[in-house]
Amino acid sequence: MKVKKAVIPAAGFGTRFLPYTKAQPKEMLPIVDKPTLQFIIEEAIDSGIEEILIITGRNKTSIENHFDRSIELELELERTGKTELLREIRKISDMANIHYIRQKEPLGLGHAIYCAKSFIGDEPFAVLLGDDIVYSKKPCLKQLIEVYDVYKTTVIGVQEVPKEDVNKYGIINGKYLDNNVYMIKDLIEKPSVEAAPSNIAILGRYIITPAIFDILEKIKPGKHGEIQLTDALRELVKSEAMYAYDFEGRRYDLGDKQGFLEATVEYALRRNDLRDNFLKYLTEIVERETKEELLDEIASGAEEN
Ligand code: G1P
């Protein structure tokens, strides 16, 4: 069966980005001038997804408005002859069939996915997490769908992470087959460095079979007292084959300020309209910092003498 539906959980509190996230969902944080959620939705559409369900929490209005039409804005852009912008704005609202459902209580990622049960029905579906955006030649989700089309069962997007970071991710225990595919034997949510079976981490992209819903319905809260998707997948792998795909692409961890800043700088440098001036600016500040550091060193050396 073809993968046509995707679920995007966007109901977290975004505590790591307070105060911004007090009244704004963190999924609306922009990378240069595009909300991160739009990157995710574009990836889904470019991968062949036709229906998208966004699981929202509080503060969902700006998400709905962003992907809805804005007639006043369109008229204004038309009146002032800003056709390029007008096309861009129209594209956003024409992107796909986007549906919304509200997760009433923040009970964890597994619970958020469970909220998609009736929307998904009895089909395999994609999950894209907003904290991970991937810059790649072929959309990350498309890479996973191609693997799904071969194996016809759950496929999870993974990449190696530094050993000391395993406690931030779901980690797989797998057997390497070939072509960057692993057969998963087990998964564990945020293990300690000592307990981790590998440093191959789940990075926010999944194709999952609908059998997950029966498991999510019954599963007990796990790490941090939350219903964990990884725990449900761990149950699922006992009854169905499951694969991981080490996808191609530069992945940014937007759940983290450093990752967010790296994405901002690198996406700006990829833009023809920004690259030259921005690069000049970056070079200048690095030179200035280095020079000031040298001057400080010289000055402190002089003090010591
Ligand atoms: C979630 C998942 C985790 C996965 C991570 C990827 O964790 O539970 O398995 O590795 O996303 O970003 P979170 O970052 O939401 O705590």
C-alpha cells in the first residue's frame, strides 16, 4: 500500500525556546524567513504525501493561519505588483490537505501519534518531527518511502550521533544489511551512554504500519512519565519486521539552540540573495573576534611583565 498520509506532532511546550514559545508554537520559529513547520510540510509533499495531520496543542492559531489563505495580504501584494511574493504566499495555502487535531493533554509523543488513529485508519503512514529538519538532495522522507516500498513494513530514519549524545535520542540495536539499511532488533528511548546498544539514533522521520495503534492504546508511560513512541515500536518489532535507514542529508537539531543557529546561518548561506553580504559579515566578525583575542592576549602578557 502506498504511503499517502503523514502525521506531524506540534503540541510540545517548547520550553527550551522560552520566552519565544510562551504564546507561539516552537514549530513557527523561522529559519531566515520560513517557519520550521513549512520546511517539514514541504518535505512531506515533495515525498508524495497527500494528506497531512498536524497534532496541535495550545497556541495553534498561528499555525492554522499560516497554512490558510490570507485574502487581504494577497490583494495587497497584487495591488503593489509583488508577484513573486504573491506566488510564494499562494503556494503555502495550496500546498496540501492539512488537517488539525488537538492533543488535549501533553502525555508524550506516543500519545500524540495515537491521536491520529482514526485519521490514519488501516494504512502505513509517515511521522515527521518538527525538531529535525534535513537538507538533502532527495527529501529525507522520500528516501524512507523508497525503502518502505521494498520491505513493506516499518522503516525509521537514523544517523550516527556522537557517543556522548545517545541519551538525547531513541537508539536502535540493529544488524547492518546493505545500502544503508539495518534490520532492527530492539530500540531504546534515551539510554545512558553505558546502556546504549549503539550510537545509531532515530532522527524524527518514520514510516509506521497501523499495527502501532493497538500497542499505543495499551502501552504504559515510559521515560519522563510520557507515552513514548519508541517504547511502542519496541513492542511492534516483536511481531513485525522493522528496518532503519541511514538517510543522506545534513540534519539540524532544532530542539537545541546551537542546532537552530547552525540552521539559520547555513540556510542563509545557501540563499543567492543573502549569501555574499552575509558571508562577508561573518568573515568580518570572525576576524574581529580573533584580532580582539590576540590584542587581549598581548595586553594580559604585558600586564604580567
Ligand atoms: C523524540 C523521540 C526520540 C527521537 C527524537 C528525535 O525525542 O522520542 O526517540 O530520537 O525525538 O529528534 P524528543 O527530542 O522529542 O525528546
